[in-house]
Amino acid sequence: MQSLHFSFKTHNTELRIRSLGLALVLLISLASPTSSCTEQEKTSFLRFLAGLSWDGGLAASWRNNTDCCKWEGITCRQDSMVTKVMVASRGLEGHISESLGNLTGLQYLNLSHNSLSGGLPLELVSSNSITVLDVSFNQLNGTLHELPSSTPAWPLQVLNISSNLFAGQFPSTTWKAMENLIALNASNNSFTGQIPTHFCSSSPSLAVLDLRLNKFSGNIPKELGDCSKLRELRAGYNNISGQVPDELFNATSLECLSFPNNDLNGLIDGAHITNLRNLVTLDLGGNNFSGKIPDSIGQLKKLEEFHLDNNNLSGELPSALSNCTNLAVLVLSSNKFSGQLTKVNFSNLPNLRTLDVYYNNFTGTVPESIYSCSNLTALRVSTNKLDGQLSPRISDLKSLTFLSLSTNRFRNITNALQILKSCRNLTTLLIGDNFKQEFMTEDDRIDGFEKLQVLDIEDCQLSGKIPLWISRLTNLEMLLLNRNRLTGPIPGWINSLSHLFYMDVSNNSLTGQIPLTLTEMPMLKSTYSTTHWNPSVFELTVNSGLSLQYRTITSFPSVLNLSNNNLAGVIPPQIGQLKMLGALDFSFNKLSGQIPQAICNLTNLQVLDLSNNNLTGDIPAALNSLHFLSAFSISNNDLQGPIPSGGQFNTFQNSSFDGNPKLCGSVLTQKCNSAEEHHILSAKQTDYKVAFVVAFSAFFGVGVLYDQLVLSRYFVKS
């Protein structure tokens, strides 16, 4: 089992369409109607309604013999001219009719958060009246229309086409006609080509430009520096390359400059960045920037969010960071920074909520000044070269919910736990790969941790037993004690942790039998899963492996990993009660007896490893009905008889069965005799109907679930 890695991004893929924030001041409600709308307006609405395959109940209100000013979602002014159409989040399906462009008084059109498809009618974008158009979060597709160069200017001020399926390049003449545009959100589509150079020359009042999550390439246009009123520029998660042009720093009104996860490179320009004194958010994470953080960064007094994670930056942190007194989020993880964190006086940052310096080369101790940040909720200093004992002052961080100290050189685990129990709001505690060769504290005075949901003390080479104080962690959901030197049995109180669904105690020296209480874990039994599931959200995003991210604890699969211990006895048949299990690993123990038939009840299993034990008897034929099973091994046992055929068994490699000389089957060199073949055929016919039903159901669910799993011992990087 690998260790857990947690990473942080404040800009998650749930798009908060801040680009429309500026536009909300335009949405001033008008007076209620006193007379009827025109026939032309009514006809336009009914044409739109006719183009929908699902109207979300609008037809009940939009009737031909009634005044359309009284229809649901329609607002008119006193002279009965329609000014607003607001039908967001109605589940509408079908195409958008160009007839809505005939509404000569329409100013605000909101069709967002529906399931509309097809193209965006040019009549809406080029309307002579619409100032705010929002079609975000639909399934619109195709390319945007190209217009003749002589097209007159449009009144459109706010355009939100985000979270659709648009593709192709931005047509230049279309945007040249938008001289009144203030906010454009085209994020989360599939636009390609270079970012247009003429946004600000065509739209001199442009204040918000959001191009995130597309396929733009090329360099950052230097012409964007001419945007004198631009306040938000977001183009993260594209394929933009090259260096940040000097001209961009002429856009001195910028409050948000965000280009994460591109291919930008070069140094951070300390000479010009001071021009952007209005910056509140600076996000250049996930690029290829090198060099140091310039001292001039301290002149950005308004800076609240600063992201430089996942670059190639090096050197010591500038003490001038202490001058950014409004900092709330500082993310410098996955770089090559060195020196001591004490270079920064964190006591000057009273608003700091998140500090992430994971995966660098920092040395020394955790600065005492950090403990002055009373608003800190997430602190991650893992995977550095920090040492010493934990300071008692960490208990001053009363708001701390997420703490990761793992993979450093900290000492004295007993002292650390005695101190940390005072952090009453902790939900995630990762202290693994420290405290090398110490004794697992069994101090009964360790209490607190009332809210703890994730506890990781893996890879510390701790001796001793699984301590009783863990039984008091009544909200615990994930427990990782793997890669230590723990001895003794798995405690019988384990089922008292009523929320536990992820348990890894592998690679220890545990003895005894698999306790029956382990098969009574409530969160692993289907009868409890829906009523006791806690949809907790991680304070920081959890990275599993290189590509998977988890925002909630419940995104993780249910895991029971007891591998690489000295457990003996039989696998209890009651194991079949744990129907929510996604991974079951009992490998490298001293288990004997047969594989219980009840394991075939674990229909959610994706990993089953019983290898390197002393198991005997046949392989249960019904295992071929576990259609989620993606990793399977029973090698190095004393099993006999035919290998089941069909289902997932047709996908497993021969190595899954190695070291069982009494097994036979078509995948092995040792074939089965006629009697054994008859046994295989009978079992296959008996299970055919059940297998078909399971397979048919699994077809619809396996795609989403399988994408969330990494089958590398097994799933978690904490």
C-alpha cells in the first residue's frame, strides 16, 4: 500500500462562474406588467417551446390564450414589453430557437443549467437589445459564427457560454462586433487555436475574461496588456506555452491573474510584477517556471491567494512574503525550494487559512511564527527534511482541520499525539513516515480527536500493538497503520468504529485469527451503507497516484487490507457480509482451509488477493460472477481442481494461479480431464442466468467506478 498524498487547488473543476459577478449589477428588476404582451412576442416564445423535446413544465404556464407577461420565467416592463427570460435549471431539452432573437425589448436571457443541445443561434448573440446572455451548463456544440467585417456593434455586455461542448477557434469578426462587452466566460469547452489578440481593442471595457479548461495553444497575447479595465484573466488548464510577456504587466487593473496547468516557463518577472499592485489572486501553478520567488512579491499588498505549486522553482523563500499581510492561501508545493521556513515571519499573516509546502527540500523545524496564524485550517509540510519534536504551540491552531506532517524526520510520537489531541477540530491527521523505530504509544491519556476521520501513521517502523486509544476515535473513517512492526492480534473492538470503511494494517507482524468482529464492521455491510454514509469533504484535495483526485472521503473505495502479516486460521465465511468492499487483501499470511463460498457475495469487489497462504480445496465457481473484479490472485497456495471459466476469469493472467500445482484449466499447461471439464460446464450452466443479470447491471456502473481506482497496492496515495 502506498502512502497518502494530499494536494490543494482553490480553483477546483466545479466552476464558480465569478465572471458573471460583475454583471449582476446590471440585473435590476423592472416593474410588473399592467397590460398584455404583443402577439409577436407570444409567437416567439411558442416557437421556442415547440423546439423543446422536454419543456420542464413550462407548457403548463405558456399557453396561447393567456398573457405571456404572466408566464413563468417572463418579466415585462410597464408597457408590456418583455425584458427578461429567466428559465435556468428547468431540465429543458432540445434546441434553442432563433425566434428569441425577435424579442426587440429583451435585455436578459438566462437558459443556464439545462440540457439544451445544438448550436447557439447567431440571432441571440447579435440581438439589438440583449445585454446579458447566459447559456452556461448545457450541451450546446458546434462552432461560433463568423460575421462580415462590416457588422455593426452589438449591445451585449455579458456573455456566458461556459460548460458546453463548443469547439473550433474564436472567429475574429464576431468578437470585433462586441465593443460593449464587459464579461466573457467561455470556460470548460473545447475551443482550440490561439487566444485572440483583439479582445481589448474590440471591447475596451472588458473586465472579465475566463477561458479556463479549453484547448487553447500558443503564447499569451501581448495585446492583453492593453486591457486597461481588465480585472479577471483566467486561462488555466489549456496548452498555452512560452513566457509571460512583459506587456501583460501593463494591465494594471488586474485583480486576478490565473494561468495554472499550462506549459509556461521562464522566470517570474520581479521587475514588472510590481505593476500589478491590485492583484488579489496570482495562480501560476502547474507550469515550468524556474528560478526564485522575487523579493518584489512583497509589494503586492492586496494579495490573498498565491499559487506556485508544481513548478521547478528553487532557492529560499523571500522574507518579503511576510509583507503580503492579506495572504489567506499560500501554495508552494512540488517545487525545489530549500532553506528554512523561518525565513518568513508568518505572524505577519493573520488571515492565513491554507499553507501548503509539500514536496520541497525545506530543513529545520516548523516555524513557531506559524502558530500565530489563528485562522489556519489546513497545514501541509509533508515530504521535506524537517526535524525535531512537535511544538506544544500547535494547539493554539484552534481552527485546524487538516494537518499533514508525513515524510519528514519528526521524533517522539507520544509527545506529538499528546499535543495534537488539543486540536479539537482536526478531521485529517497524516503523520506517517516519521518517528522511526519508536514504540506505538498505548498511553490511556490520549483522548480528544473527537472529529478525526482520517488517521495515517504508516511507514514508521513502530513496535507495539494496535493501541486501545484508537477505539475512542468514534468518527474515524480511514485508518492506515501499514508498514510498521505491530504485533499481537487485530483487536476485537474494531467493529465499534462504526464509520470505518478503509482499513490498512498490512506489512506488520500481527498474529492470531481474523476476528469475527471484523466481519461486523457497519460501514462495510450493505444494510448500513446508505444510512450511515458521511459525505465529508476534505479540506484539501486528495491525490491518488499521478492522476486521480478525491474531494470527498466517500470517493475512496472500501478497503480491508491485512496482507503481509502472520495471521492464521481460516477465512471466516461471515466475510460475505461485507458487501460494500471494493478491495480485500489477505495475501502473505498463514491462512488455511478453503476459500469460503460466501466471498462470492461480495459483488462490489474490484481487488481480491488471497495469494501466498496455505489455502486448500477448489476455487468457488461463482467467483466468475464478480464482474467488477479487476485484480485477482490466488497464487502460491495448495488449491486444486478446475479454474472457473467465463466472466472476469477470462481476463486474468496465468500468474494469478501460479504455485498451485493441483489446479487445472485452459489457461494452464495442465489441462483438466473429462470429469473435471464436466464439472466446469455444469457450474457454468448453473450460474449462467445469474451471471447474465449481474453482467448486464455491471455494464452501466463499471465505467465510472473503474476510472476512480488505481490497482497498485491499492488505491491510496495519502
